[in-house]
Amino acid sequence: MTRRLVPFADDTMSETIDGMTIENGRDAIAFYGRTDLTRDRSGLDRARRLLAMLQGVVAALEADPGLPDAVPGPKAPDRVRNPFD
């Protein structure tokens, strides 16, 4: 049985649709790579899979009653003393 990516459920799952990778995260989902939605049955299959993924993302966001206006940006790195000075 293949585990399905559940949007925002963890920071470990990813799914690949042709050359497009969808990487799950608790605060964000990253889409990267490339796929062509060709005008054939393979293109239709890829389009349906991408649509299902996006519909899952939208449903997860809409179901969150505490959805913030924006996710905080990354924390500024701590400064450390240069050991070579």
C-alpha cells in the first residue's frame, strides 16, 4: 500500500508526478520541477493528479479555523564569533 501525501501533515512526504515533485511541509508545500500536460491520455492523467493534489491543499487550508494571514518568515541566523580572528 502506498502512503498518500496529506497536505501539511508532516515534513517528510513527497510525491512525484512525471517531473514535478510536491514536497510536503507543516507550514508550506513546495512544487518544483517540470511536467507537460500534453493533449493525450497521459497528459489528462497528470492534470487530474495535479488537480487532486491542489484540491487537497485547498481543502486543508479551508478547514483550518486558525489559518493565519501569513506564515512568519525564517528566523535570522545567530551571529557567531569567527574563530580565525
